Amino acid sequence: MEIYRMSNDRINVTVDAAGLITKYSDAVNIFIIVLISLLILLTVGGNTFVILAFLVEKKLRNQSNFFLLNLSIADFLLGAFAIPLYVPYMLTGKWLLGKFLCKVWLIVDYTMCTASAFNVALISWDRFLSVTQAVLYRSQQNSHCWTIIKMTAVWILSFLLYGPAIIFWDLILTTEEIPENTCVAGFYYSWYFLLTASAFGFFLPLISICFFNLSIYCNIKKRSRKKMQNSISLPTDKSRKEAKLYTIATNNTPQASRTRMKICCNQCFDISSSSQNNNRSNQITVLSRDKKVAKSLSILVCIFAICWAPYSFLMSIRATCHGYCIHIYWYDITFWLLWTNSAINPIIYHLCHKTFREAFLNIVIRVCLKNHKV
């Protein structure tokens, strides 16, 4: 999200749309351009790979991965539209693209950033259901209608949080005069709106994400403990039952019958043991899969919190002190860190999901073969 900030020479000095009153040397500007170009390349390129993976690999098209696709679309639009439009604005200190495009840019920026937060919360909720309510979750896997409804709800809620305020705030409410050639939202001066929006746009998703992940962790820990107890008790139970039955056979049957009964009992226990082993093997497979899911989700959530928390906390503090209590350069760090999250997410998919790695590799191979033929 863009930052509307003030120069720090004096408290009552000219206000500029992104701290562009502060002038950088040519060398610093070149360094910034290189970093921003790299960020745009990673964000657009990485999320393009994720989107193409869904077109190439049909096995990726399940409910969980559709939510990842939703997140990638939001991140892609940030990298392809919001960040590039901000670059000339940052370097020149002036918005030269007109009021209409300014509002479009603000809407895309705020909506995509909020959609990223809501999508991470939705992904966490989906993983929570898959681990803690497996039967219900499996029954909903073929219901693409519910998947589409959830994905659409993310976009609608993300737009409603900031979109109407960006469009109508300066038309309905009297706001402080915004300097010419700047592009900022009218609610930037409204501390109560900023606090409310931060609560719904970051803190509420973060609390939900923490709850879902803590529940997943507790569930997996409980199942791991139960698996360990079963693995210890099962051989003892089998030995005890076999010994008891063989003792009954020894005391009450002739020798030939005892031999046949022992063979029969051994066969029965072999069948029972095989069934139990298969059941345990399935449980271990499911548990191992859930652990991988929890691991990848925890990485995604940790990166989200690291990238989002500084910006959200600073904006909340800034709203209460009207921007005078936070050094201006901290804003640069926090909102660029927020945008960096959109470039990191595709890397997380590649590292944590084998199916995504295979899909990425297939895309690269196809492109290389196509270029080789040409």
C-alpha cells in the first residue's frame, strides 16, 4: 500500500505522497531502481509460474490449491500493476497520471494487499478443516461451487474494506487539502478509519491464522502421541491373546485338534495383524501428509506475519499520533517489506510442495524444448 507521509524537517512542512520530498542521490536512485526491478521480476515471474502450473497440471486443481491460485492472482496484480506505477511516482515526487488512474491504482493496491491477507487466512482455514475435520473436508472436495464462493468472497470483502472509501471519501466528507500532483486516499488523515481498517485487514486475519495453526499443531501432536502408544501396545495385546487361546486349546482338546487350532489361530491372527498393520500404515501416511501441510503452512504464515506486522503496527501508531511520532524512513522499509511478501509466496510453494516443483519443472522443460525447435 502506498504511504502518505511528511518530510521530517519540521512538523508543519509540506506533505508529499510517498516521502518524495526527501531527495536521494543518483547512485541511491539507481540502486533503488535495481531492487524494485528485481522485486517486480520475482513477483510477476514467480506468480505467473504458479498460475501456469494450474493450466498445465490437472492434479493441482483441488480445493486447497485453488486457494493458493487465488493468492497468486492477488500477488501477480500487485507486481504487474501497483508496484510499477509507484516507481516513477517515487523517483519524481509527482503523480502525473491523473485523478482517475490514481484512484484505480489505490483501489488495486489496497484491494490486492488485503486480498493477500484474507487468502492466507482462507488457506489456513482450509488446512484446519483438512486436518481436524477430515470426513467433512473430503465430502466437500467435489463441491467446486463452495470453492468458487469462498474465493469470490475474498475479493468482495477485500474491495469493500477500502474500495468505497477510496472512491467516495473525498466526495462525501470534507477532508484536509491534499497537495497537487499527489495520489493518496482521502481517509489517510482519519485515524479512526485507519485503526478500524487495520483491525479488519490485518489483525483479525492474523488472529484467525494463529488460531487455525495452533489447532492444527495440537491435533497433530495428539495424533502422534496416540500413534506412539498404539505402536507400543499392539504387539503385547497380540501376544497375550495368542497365549490365552493356545492355553485353552492345550487344556481341552486332543493333540491333533490342538495342532489344527494352533494353525487356525495363527492364521486368524496373521489376517488380523495384517489388517491392523494396513490401518496403521494408512494412519501414518495421513499423519505424515498432515505434518507436511502444517510445515508448509507455518512457513507461509510466518513470512506473512514478518512482512505485514511492521507496516500494520506502524500505520496504527501513525494514525493515533497523526504521523509525527514515527521516523519517515521506517515507512519506506515497512511498506516495501509488505510488497516483498508477494514475491516470496511463490518461492514457498516451490520449496514446500512437490507437485508445484514438478509442475514448474514441466513448464521449464516445455519452454526449453519449444525454443530449441525454433
